[in-house]
Amino acid sequence: MNKLVFATANKNKVSEIQKIMGTQYDFLSLEDIGCTEDIPETQATIVGNALQKARYVYENYGMNCFAEDTGLQIHALGGAPGVYSARYAGPARDASDNMNKALSELKDKADRSAQFKTVIALILDGKEYTFEGIVEGEILTERQGTGGFGYDPIFKPTESEQTFAQMSSEEKGKISHRGRATAKLKAFLLEV
């Protein structure tokens, strides 16, 4: 089994990706490698943030790793919150506050279309690779469902009648942005 560091402190993301990747890879967390510092996310793009996090781990800990960055891009808000999705309502990273802010800003908007975009950046033996997953959908006017995390209760993908928060983790993994990017990562790792 190959060891890969997953450069995130978000246990929900670790669980989601582990279910998709299966048992071929043994994931090490940041905690497992002794990384307790906040990894910088200062880039202006989702791909930039993913690469920045992966490079930080590779350069400071010398281990093969991958990192992901995800953004909710709401068309009527000019693509916001985008790279600021986790901190949309402030530095506390509170999902409920973030959803409230998005719903408030969309209150008088007819166009509620949005997309989730995930980029996974992999550094394997010093070489960099990126994998992208996108899912189109819409922002509902109120929360529906209690599962998932982040914006899941207000995001309904185009190919479903349910929000991500109403789906099982398996259902979400099949069509989600993170699921799509992870499937590309998995296929790549099976070939190298």
C-alpha cells in the first residue's frame, strides 16, 4: 500500500475522499506527519490554492502528497464566494454563517445558478499534477437536509432532485465536484 499525505485538517473531506479512493492508498493526515501549522491559502484561484498547499507539505516534509481546494461559484454574485468559500462570512469558517450570507445576497436575484469546483493538486516524486471536478446546480431559497457539510444544504446539483445534504455520502460521492476530481486522481494513480 502506498502512503500519501492528504494536506487537509478537514475530517469531512478526508472521509469523503477515502470512500472514493478505497484501500489502495494509506492516507496520512497533517497530524500524522506532525504538521500543526496553518498551511497558507493566499492564491487568487482554486488551482493556485491547491498547488500552494501541496507544495508546502512537499517542501517542508518531503512527502508525496495531495491537497484540494474547493469553491462555490454563484453566477449572480460574479463567481463569489469562490476561493473565499470557507471564510465567506468571516475568519471563523462557520458553515451556517456562510450559508446565511449567500442566501441573503441572493434574496432578490432571479438567477440562482451556481457550480462547485474542486481542484486536487498531487505532488508525486517532485512532479505536479492537477485534477478538476465541477458540478453545476442551483442555490435554493432555504436549507434542505441535514447531512454533508459546508454549503451542502443549499446546493442542489442539476442532475438530482435532492441537495447534497439530503444524499447519502455514497450518492454524493458519485456526482459531486470532489468525487469527480477524486475519480480522476484515482485513475491516474492506478496508471503510475
